[in-house]
Amino acid sequence: MKINYKIILAKDFIRATPTGEMDLEQSKTLISQILEIVNVTADYELLLDVRDAHGSMNHNDLWELILELGKHRSAFRNKIAVLARDDEQFNKAVFLEQCANISGFKISAFDDFEQATNWLQSSDGLEGLWK
């Protein structure tokens, strides 16, 4: 069965203050607006591409974004792939992955686009990547 996914780029929802820190409230508002648009059918998995995001995001900011995603849980099917650079950004994406497990939906961190889309299209989780 083919599964559809929507790609959301970091530039579409991450906003920074003039000092380079994340503007958490505006970022949460934007992600809410995006998820409301996506929620037309709620028949999609999500791919958050944050490779081009720069600036300082701390773990608390990431946790707040996960909570915001959780408020709009009906806007997507089950999974969110986070596509990150292979640096400290990837470690933060792994933190998101761990937080999401607590929140009741699946997030997985990737630094490879093809692996991310394969995971989104797999029936359940990571098992399809190892074939």
C-alpha cells in the first residue's frame, strides 16, 4: 500500500529573533497553521526537513514543538520523519524522536532523504529499512 507524505521545510515554520535565537511562540503558531492546512484529509505522514535550519534551538524549544505537534495529532496519520544534517542538529532530532515516543506518535531522525521516505512508507516502523 502506498502511503502519502507531506514535506514541511524548516523555513516554513521556524522563526528566529534578531539575536538568532528561536522565536518559539511564532514557530508554534506557524506549525499549527501548517498542520491545519494539512488536516484537510489527515491521510498523510509528515517529513520535517530541517537541514537548512540554523540558529540556536535548545531541548526545551524542541519539546515545546513536540507538544504543539501533539495538539494537532489528527492532522497526520502516525509518523513524522525528521531530516537533519549529520552534525549536532541530528542529535537534537534524535532527542525529538525520544520525546515523541512519550507523546504517543512516531518520530524518527534521519540524515538521508531516501531512508526517511522509506520509513514513512513502511507499514509500521524501522523494520522495512533493514531488508
